[in-house]
Amino acid sequence: MTIGIILLQFGLGILLFFIINLIGRHSYSIGYISVSVFAKVEEAPAFNYLIRVLTPTIFLIITASILYGLKLDEFVKDFYLVSLYYIIFRLSFNILTGRRLLLNWYRQFIYWLSIMVVSYFTYTLLIVNRENLLPDFTTLANELWIIILIFLFHVTNNIRLSTATTEKRKEKYILTMVSNFKGKFGGIIDERIRNEKLKGLIYAILIIENFNRPKLARWVEYVRFYLTKKPHTLGIMQYRSDIYISDEESIKLGISKIKDAYKNELEEYEQGKKEHYYDEWHLKSKLASVYNGGSEYNSDVIEMWGIIMEKMYPNTTDFLLSEE
């Protein structure tokens, strides 16, 4: 196999990675489950299995047909390796972006093994001979088996899987990240904040921002910042700036933004500008929205905040509706 074939097939594996992610982002309403820092019920296990296993196979068939059509038959040699390159790239991406602790490795291994088995047999039985690419459903037996498979798919897809192991995995990830951030940035946070509930908020934002923009993505942002000379969200706290800031500086600026909003809210509350039903829950919601807009971001921060307070500060006596 030449280097040109390897490079093309590896490039197709990367393309497959982005296509599956794109399909997943538009499939939440029908049960697609992606990697998340929160535990979610897997409502469509059959669908999730099929979309992860069969999408690479369909991709192989389509791209092989295109290559055959372009008279590039030599690039279809050992075409099942495209799926292997896809798996390698996805695994590398998850490790480099710090999502290793969030993965169900047993399930991932089942996905990878299934992908390779189906891809290999699809290649050897169908793709390797260009004449075989078009399906043949001329027999009643084939049609009967299709009906049976559809029935089994719908039955399996109605199964609801327990979230117990997922919750433990997410909780372990959160506690590990808080511990890591305390080791790296705890001094900065403790120096600027005494209220433990506000500390919990800062760690929640740190975890979510780091998850959404892992170190690899932040490196890209720094490169774009230097090339465009335009303001970007920089550092681990993703603080928008028109000058270079480090991770530590982004945390300092982020803390200042939260503390300013917190003090303003307290002043308005004490001066009676807030409604009579304004309580700590409303203040938490307000502070969660200060750093980044959007209802989904707000709910994610509040949920993460609650987990951190429960696990890391269970005995705190601090309140938000009081001065630090």
C-alpha cells in the first residue's frame, strides 16, 4: 500500500469523524447520546449502537462507489482500514481533550470491535468487487429478513438503560477535575474568594469551559488570535480579550467578572430593588448567566455547581445572600 493510499484513507477516516459528530448533533431529539459531563438516560440504545456502527459502513460504501466512479480503484484496496483510522482519530481526540474519564470503555470497545467486523466483511463481500456495490433485493427471503430486523430494532430501541454507572463515571470526572484545578489554580481562587459557594461556581465554570474548549482547541484560538489580531476568548476560563492572557490571567479576570456581578446583585437586593420572592436560587441563576449567555449554559453551570457543592463543600456554612 502506497503512502498516497494511506493518506487518502486516513483523511477519509477524519472526515468520517466529523460526519458522525454532525449527525449526532442533529439527532438528539431521536435519542442520540454524546459525551457529556452530565449523566443522561440512554433512551434509544439500538439507535445509538446502529448510528455508531453502521454509519462507518455506509460511509465506506458511498466513498468506495465514488472512487470507483472516478476510476481510482487502487485507493479502494483494504478500504476497511478507513474505519480503523476513524477509530484511532476518535480515540486520540478524546484522550487529548481530557475526556478519557467520561468514556464507558467497555461500550467503546464493543463499538470499535463491531465497526471493524462489519467494515471488514462489507469490504470483502461487497466493496472489493465493484460489480457488487448495488444491492439485490429480488428474493422474498431478503425482504422477510428486512422486516424482521426492523421489528427487532424497534423493540430494542424502546429499552431504557440504567444511568447508575454513567452517573458514577461523570461524578468521578467532576471530582478529578476539581482536584486538578485546585492543585493548579486553587491559590489564585482562594486568594480572591472566601465564600465557598462562589468558589463552587468558579470551579463549575472552569470545568464546563475546559470541557467545551479543551487545551487543543485553546491552542487553535491562540493561533487565530495572533493571526487575526482580533479579540478572542482566551485561557482556560475563556475570557474575551484583545490582548494575550494566560490561563491564570483568564481565571483572575473571570473571578473579577463574577464578583462584580455578585456585588451588584447584593446591593440591589439590600436596597430593595429585587422582588420580594428573590432568593438564593434566583441569585444562583443570575450568576450562572453572567459569565456566558444561553439557557443550556445556565442549566449546565447550575447542575455542575450543585454537584461540586454536594461533593466538595458538604459542610459549608456560607450563603450567597450575605457579604463575603
